[in-house]
Amino acid sequence: MKRRIVGFHRDETRDWVADLDCGHRQHVRHNPPWMNRPWVVTAKGREKFTGSILNCKVCDEKESEAG
């Protein structure tokens, strides 16, 4: 389910996590070559992506369970 990014924080291992408008969270790691998200490592990059859309895996799972 598509959700808007409302902010960012770091987890206990210092990886970046997007805070979504549904209340869930999703990692947005920059870990080339598997995940190429260089924008997440700078404040300006994170600011640019605040308000953009991510697919919330937790919401998708809940929707599937509901049937």
C-alpha cells in the first residue's frame, strides 16, 4: 500500500528508517550494489524525499490478512 514519508530516524544500528504516515516504519538503507539510495545519507537528500511515496509492507500484509 502506498504511504507518504513523514520523517526519518536512525535505528539502533544507525541505519536510516523512513517514518510513514500510516505509523509504520521502513528501512531506507544505502547499501550498494543491492540498495542504491545515496540520497538517504545527507540531510538535504532526506529532506527532498520527505513527502514522497513508499510501499508499506506492513499495510500490505494486513490487507492480505483481511482478505
